Amino acid sequence: MKSEYTSRRIVIAGGGTAGWMAAAALARTMGHAIDLTLVESDAIGTVGVGESTIPPLVTYNRLLGISEAEFMRETQATFKLGIEFENWKQQGEKYFHSFGLTGRDHWSAGFQHFWLHGLTKGHTASFDDYCLELKAAHEGRFAHLPDNRMNYAYQLDSTLYGRYLRKLAEADGAKRVEGRIAQVELAPESGNIAALVLDGGQRIEGDLFIDCTGFRALLIEGALHVGYDDWTHYLPCDGAIAVQTASVRAPIPYTRAIAHDAGWQWRIPLQHRQGNGIVYCSRYLERDAALDRLLSTAEGQRLTEPNFIRFTTGARRKQWHRNCIAVGLSGGFLEPLESTSIHLIQRAILRLIRMLPMGEVSERDVAEFNDQQLTDMYQVRDFLILHYKATERRDSPFWRQCAAMEIPDSLTQKIELFRETGRVFRRNEELFAENSWVQVMMGQGIMPKAYHPVATKLSDAELEQLLAGLRDSVEKTVASLPEHHAYVARYCGVV
Ligand code: FAD
């Protein structure tokens, strides 16, 4: 058995959210055993977006021993209870994808089966009335509740998050080198990456390289040419513009995703400002028209110049190749609709730490990593496609294209199974659980034709008691919560 740890020199290329998340986690977990260097270029800068997150980031921060109140102060974060989707099913209609559990599941069947049975018995309350997080979001209320009863994520300033993580990583021993990577040097025999060469000639050698260079993918693609699977035929948007504005009202605890005739717009409320953006399909909307639309709908005084971004939805064919691991946008991009990119970064980092090479890179580790990471991406991809495919909109060529497009068999199976039986199954530790799929499918207008017979086991009185009891508990809890913005200010020690 090998006793000496030889893959000691780890080099992270790029210091965006991905680079600093990787540096902070590696330095905190393995700082005693590794020599960690991060190279970034202030002149190039970061992508400058990525403000809306999902609940596992709470766990990630906890793993790093981060104080939540300090983190929220430093990143001007607000709490997030879900996303409101406006104009996706039809113009003028909206639905909410909350982070909570709706109602109470039975081990054999999700709550939707009981709710559907209730409909046949004359119960008219909406599915939404049974979800604490959803009702709290709409009321603009929030508090931490015992037993983690309130499931939440954050809306944060990604530049500030990067800066905060940098402080933690450097305190734990990570070294930062400023400079532009001019060349990626390969070892002639193995084909592994041997060093990064910066403008001016400085060489940074390493045993393991983490490519966090964003869309440029300098190492994994530029040097190692692993290839890219283009998913534009499923996720057709390819442009975005972001702009920050002053807040015009107290921040709400949710993100808005508002569909337009060739894509959608986001609104992300932070403590100190609002993030706004438009995502569009350039085949149907020109850049200048997208900019006009963004600027004419963004509320509040403009604080930044527009940030124009082009992208191709898809995934790098190998996320780990030789001694290089792609983390963040270098590994692919699935568009920001369900705020999953930072989460995929987190999954890659935690996975890498579990599979950290003990000497030479093991091809078994590489295969396992690629399989797990790409499975995550396929599953998130299917969930995103659902929002576009299951639309009743036919008012523009974009939406007609989405409604008519071919979708992966895995998604067809999920949709048709739900339509026929009301059932959703979570496979391979899938990120989005049953309740997420149910909320989005029903929100987009897919209603099950049947429900599980276990729901009929309840007598009418028992069903009434169950449904009324759940609604009552949600209502009472929401009424007891403080206003979100006041809670954030108190929690962060601002008042
Ligand atoms: P970048 O931020 O681009 O960082 C790349 C780094 O590499 C920079 O430090 C750069 O200087 C460095 N670099 C590049 N080339 C060189 C070189 N030659 N030499 C030296 N350094 C170099 N994610 C979410 O989770 N939620 C969201 O709401 C969300 N919204 C998004 C909206 C849009 C429109 C887009 C495009 C993305 C969004 N994302 C979102 C994704 C999120 O922004 C990214 O996943 C996240 O910011 C990580 O980016 P990154 O660190 O991989 O790349």
C-alpha cells in the first residue's frame, strides 16, 4: 500500500465562482496535505452573473464551517424559497416551483394523489395551499424554523461571494497568482498537463489541474480537446444580457422567471440591489431588441452597463480527462432557468474531493467521476427542457419550435408516466425530487389522468381532516413568520 501522498500540487486555473468554490473547499478539507495554487486574471474578469441558488448551497457553506449570518452580510444575500414562472404555460398565467414539500407524502404515493382524490370529492383548494415555502414566499415572509422545516437557498452577489471565498481559501493556505495564462504545457509522453505558462513566462507546475476558466475552457478543451455535446436543439436560448438596478421595494424571498416571446427574463432581489437579465434565442430575437426589452422592463435606476453573454447549451464530453477536471462553465452550461450551475460546481468539487487521486490518476476514478457528473447534467437538462416543451403557448415561432421539438426518451417517459398515473420516480440521487417535478408539470398544464388507489383508503371525513389540517398548519405557520426583509436585516445585524 502506498503511504506517501504524491498528487500534492493542485493548480486551479480561473478565479470565478467555480475557481474560488473549489479553492475554499480543497483548502479547508485538504489544506494540510496539498500545495494549492489558483491563477486568475483581473484583466479578463469573471462572467459576472450567477446570483440565484438552490438549497444544497446551505449544506456546502456548512461543510466549510461558514457562519450563515456573516456569509449573508458579505454577499448581500437574501433568502430564496423558490422560483415563480410567469407566462410559461400561457401568457398571463403563473406557477411557483418552491423548495418545500407540498402537503404530506405517504410512503407509497406522493401528496398529489391525495390532492387529486380530494378534487373528485369537491375539495377546491389549490395544490399551492399545502406548501409552506410557497405561501411564505407569496406573503414575503421568512424565518428559520426548528427541524429545518423551512427549506431555502440564497440570492447572492456572485462577485462578493467569490471575494468572500477567496478570503477563506487564502486563510487556509491557498496561494493566488495574478496573470494571464498564455499557454498550457503538456508532458510529451503522458499527454498530461505539466504546467500553465503565464504572460511573462512564469511557469506553474502541478500534478492535478482544475479548469475553472469559464466558457473559454482553456485546459479541458483548449489543450485536451475532449469535445462538446451541443444541446441547442433541446435548450435553444443562446444569448443573455444582465444589468443591475437599484431596489425599488423590499427584497422578496424568491426569484422571478418571466417568459417572453423568444426566451425569458430574470429578476433576482438582493439586499442592496436587484439583478435583472434577459435570456433569448438569437434565431428569433436580435441582441439590440433583447437589450431594449431588458432596459424597458427593468425597474429602478441602472447601476451597471449591460453585460452581454453568448453561450451554447451543452456539456463537455469528458468532465475529467487525464489530470484535468473541468468545474463550472468550462464543463458545460445548461442555461440558468432553475439556478443549477453553482450546484453542479458544488457537486463536482465534493465528488473530486471524494475521488482525490492518491498517486497516479486512476482511470476508474475518472470513469466514475464522468459518469456521475454527466448523469447529473442529463437529469438537470431534462428538467429544464420540460419548461420549454410543456408549453401551451403558440404565439411566436420560438414557442411553436419548443412545443414541437423532439425530447429525450428519458423525459418522455417521465412526462407520460405522470400524465397516466400521477407518479414520479427519483433515480440515481437525482437533484430534483418528486415534488419539484410535480409542481412544474402541473404548473405547465400536465395533469394526471389517474391517481394511486391508496388515496381512496381514507374515508371522506378522514380526507377532509387531512386536507384541512395541512392547510391550517401552513396558514398558521405563515402568519407567525416575520417579514423577510426585516428578518434578513436583523439576522445580518444591520438593525
Ligand atoms: P467565470 O466566472 O467566467 O470565471 C472564469 C475565470 O477564469 C475568471 O477568473 C477569469 O479571469 C479566468 N480566466 C479565463 N481565462 C484566463 C486566462 N487566459 N488566464 C487567467 N485566467 C483566466 N448559476 C447559478 O447557479 N445561478 C444563476 O442564477 C445563474 N445565472 C446565470 C446567468 C447567465 C446568463 C449565465 C451565463 C450563467 C449563469 N449562472 C448561474 C452560471 C454561473 O454564472 C456560473 O456557473 C458561475 O459564475 C461559475 O462561472 P465560472 O467560475 O465557471 O466562470
